[in-house]
Amino acid sequence: MDETERGTGPERVGWLPSKRRLGASYLTGFGVVLVAFALGELVRQQATGFDGLVSAGAGVVLAGALLPMGPWLYASPLADEHVLTVSEAGALGLAIPTGLVLVAGLVAPMEPLVPQTGYLVSLMAAGTVVGSLVGALRALRREHDRRMDLFSRYRHLHRLVQHNIRDGMTMVMGTADLLADELDGASEDMVRSIRRQSRVIADLSESAGSLDALEERRTVDAVDVTTLVADLVEGLEEFNPDATIELHATDTDPVLTDDATVELAVWHLVDRALAADRAPTVEIAVEPTESGVVVRVTDDGPAPPAAALSAFADGDAEVVRDPAVVDAWLARWLVEEVGGSVTVDRRDGPKTTATITVPDGWDRWRGR
Amino acid sequence: MTMGRLVDVAGQVACDCLYAEDPVDARIRLDEAAVSIETDEEAVDISLASIFDVRLGPPPFAIEDVFGSTTATIAFEGDEDSDVVFVSGAESSVERFGQVLYRTILSDSEVAVKHPSSVGGRVTDVRYDIGTLRAGSRSVRFEGIDVPFALDVESVIDFSERRTTLLGEERTVLDLEYVRNGTVFGLDLAINPARKRHVLGRYLRLEYTDVLQSLQRVQLPDPARHLLVRLYARQGRSSLKSVQTGSPNATVELLRGLHRQDLVTPGEDGVQLTPKGWILVREQFDGDPGAASPAD
């Protein structure tokens, strides 16, 4: 996680340490003091019997829980001020019960005092732990809300941009169509290339919308991948009259998975192959494997750039810059949700093969 | 087009100009200048220049019993007053007579066109251009303008008239929208002489009126409606994935169903609305703001 994402401020402001450091150190420091105090009490209570040992022992355990809390907070994704708030909540958790006990002790003095010191240490440690936990939950909640706000703003902006790109590109493509009909030769070719590129942009702006599918809950059922792919191919052929789609399907046993996710992932790969060329030949093979099914989608269109392919192989989504592999990325993200994987290779001469592996959910249950 | 007789049909005619109360048998001939009607007793020439409206369709209610399913109704300026002639006969010959009459009246007219006045709902800043109209078989072509173009009458999905100042003159302009590869294009059009406006309007609406009537009976299930709305929100053309509702196979199956009903068609971008599909979404979903939000 990088520094900006964690909301980390400067380590020191003038001579003051940062809020993050201050909050984390406070909890760790307090944990150390309480552990020492509780250990001392444990030793002292050895003579006083079972009650004393239990109370001091509980104190050691509770105070011990504070020790990792400081480093955890320091490394957590929480913003600096939230880290400080957590330690403040811990302090409040310490102060309230301890204060109440002290007041009660003053109002009605109790005898004997010796075993109660063990309880007091446990109470202080418990108060701090509970306070910090409540504080941490609240801070996480606030952080979550902030991110959800940010996410929904991104989403609105994305929809706005998507909508405008789509409408703008419709105008560009429509006007290019009109011109292309009345032109010929080089001018026509130029207009057609405007047309084609506009389509790439319009499609690209739409593809991000497919991520919505990742949010949906998955239901697992026995899925016949061969039939699923065959149905999809039959429908896609009707809407891609220029393409040749060949299906080589071996009968496969049903696998336990989410059918909608697998369908969509396969669709992305077939779409990628169909978009590779003007009149592409796409071969689709469905084969059983030891632990599920593989679907191979091969096209004879121009190769995606080598850099895009190697970035895809490395799983480096940061460098997705080529529209040619966006669909493959979407397919990968989808199928990973059901434990599958996607690879894209350029091994088979002038052909590109995208392979999607769908594991059988049963095998995961059986621990294979 | 060669000079001389263009169409010669036999049929029934009803017209005040024939001084007969009931429809009578007649020969109807059309040449470049006039429609000639010849009965046993009378012969009348209607100059094409006097015709201000032609309608092709079912006969008026009053003569429904006598006339067949298709009747050509021609309105023209008579000697004293405007007059109407109804021509009926074998459906194919009346249809042909009507088509040729439209083309003869409209062809070579001077037109002022603003095209495209809008593309995919976005208004352009294109200006009016003066050119010539050529009417073909169920199509019109505009020539002599910077970017000539043609449109089929079946692609027209909206039609209205509007008064506006054009080239310094108060004119009635036809505003129409037509579909090409799924995208809606706007066209503003004025014809000279102005009396041809009705004829042109009728010709361009030949298909639109029929489709509009046939769509009254179309009832679509919700998923199909959603899919059409998504396509509508994408200005009529889209990749298949972008209009997805439900699972991919369900989407593709719905699209195939809509294709069979001629509401969508495969296109360069994946799938596109047909003119019929456009008329349907406009009729059924317009004015329902929730139905076609950009978020869809």
C-alpha cells in the first residue's frame, strides 16, 4: 500500500511527532506499563491464593493484547488522525471504569485491599483494550464510509464521462458514415479509419461498465460449460455475420461454478477475438481437464502488442494501455472470482489463443 | 424518365368532376404532365401542377363498400374549387399508379435541406443547402448539394411540420428523422413549389404510418423492454455486451427474438435498432424519464 493511500502525514511536525506515531506509541507504551504492572502483581499475588492469581493473570493477558495494537495501528490503512482517535478512545476506556472504581473505593472503603489491586490492573487493561477496539471500529467505519463516498463519486463521474463519450462518438460515427457513402478512394479510407477508431473508443468506454458484474453475488450450481458455450456461439454467430466461428466441443461433465460469471468471461474472450479483425475466423474449443474445464478461444487477427501480452502474463494491470487486451483483463477478473484463470498466448503461428480455466467447485471442497 | 405514358390502369373512379354520383369504371392514365381519366361518358385531365395532395391507403369510410383495400386519393385545384378523385382497382396496379404519381410530381423539385440537422440526438451546426430532389422507388435522393445523400421511406421514424423563416421567407419546413445503421439523423426540408409539401410529406410517411399502426399490437416482456431501452440509451447502436441484461445467453436469446420481430438487427457495432425498433421505443418509452436514464 503506498503512502498516500494510507493517509500518512509527515513523521514529525517541528519537534512534535506525527499523530500516527503519537497514537501508536501511546497504546504500545501503555501496554508495556500495564504488562509490567500486571506481571509484578502476579508475582506479588502468588501468596494470596487463587483469586489473586486469576485477577492478575487476566491483567497480563489483557495488557498483553495492547502490545501488538500499536504496531498494527501504525501500519494500518487508517488515516493519521484516526490512529490518534483510536488511542484516545483507549485512554477514555481506561479512565472511565478506573475512575468509577476509585470513586466507589473512596465512598465505601473496602477491606482487604490486597486482592483488589489485581482486579484493578485487569480492569484498567480491559478498559483500554475495549476502548481501543471501539475506537478502531469507529475509525474503520468512518474510513469505509469515506471510501464508499469516493467510490460513488467516481462511479457517477464515470457514468457521466461514459455517457458523453458514447453520445459524442455516435455523432462522429454517424457523420463519418454519411461522408463515407459519398466518398471513394483514399478519402473514403480515411473516413473509415475515423469510423473504426471511434468505435474502439466507444467500446472501451463501455467495457468498464462490465466491472459492475464483479459486484454481483455468485451462486454456485452444476454448470454444463459445453452447452453454455455452444448456446453463446449460436447467438453470437447471428450478430456477427462477417465472422466465422468454429466450435470444437468435447462433452464435459458439469462443473460446480457460477454460470453467469463463466458465460460473461467466455463472452469477453470471444468478443476480443471477434474484434481482432474485420472478418475473423474464431475457433473455440471446450475440453475437460483433471480438475475442471478449459475453453480456448483462438483468432487469426493481428497480434496484440507483445508488451501488452507480457504485462498480462505478469498480471500487471497497471500497464493495461492497449484496448486489445482489456477484454482479456475483464475475463480474468471475472473468472478469478470462481477460482479460475485466463492466459493469452501467441504461440500458434499467426494466431492468438486465449485460454480460460474453470475449476470444478467440487474439487475445491474435496481439497484437491 | 421518358416522356409519354407512364402508367395505364383500369379501375373505378369517384369524383365530382365526372358528374356521376357513384363510382364508375374508368381508364386512368398518367403521363409527365397530367392524370387522364376516361369513362364511357366523360374524359377529364388533371394537370400534375394542380395536384396538392396524394394519399395511398384504405378508401374513405363513405365509399368503403365499393372500393378495394387500396385507394389513391388525389386532391387537386379544379376550375373553381379544390376537388378530390378516388381511384381504386387491383391492389398492385393502384399501388404502382400511386408510387409513380408520387415520383412524377416530386422529381426534379428544388429543395432546401439542412442535413444532418442532428445526429444521434445531438444538434449540428450544418446550414441549409439548395439542391434537387429525385424520387426513386420508395426512396428519395438529394442531389446538387455539398454532400448528396439518399434515404428510404422505410427509414423515416418521425415527421412534423414547422413554420420558420428560411432564406428570408416565412416557410413551412418538414422536420423528419430517419435511421441509418441504427443512428437517428435529423433532416429539415423545404420544397419548392410549396404546394408539393403535402405530397412529399405523404410520400415520406408511407411506411411510417403503417409501422405506427402495426406497433399498437406489439407487447414486449419486461426483459426485452429493458434491452430495447438500453439500446435506446446508447443512441440505437451498441456492442452486444453493453446492452446485457441478465446472463449473456439470456441477452443473446432476447436479441435473437427482437431480431425476428424486426426491432433490432445485427450491425457493424454489434446490434442496432431498426426504424421499427426506434418507432417502438419512441412511442412506448418517451416521456418516461426513468426508462431511459443514461445510467442504464
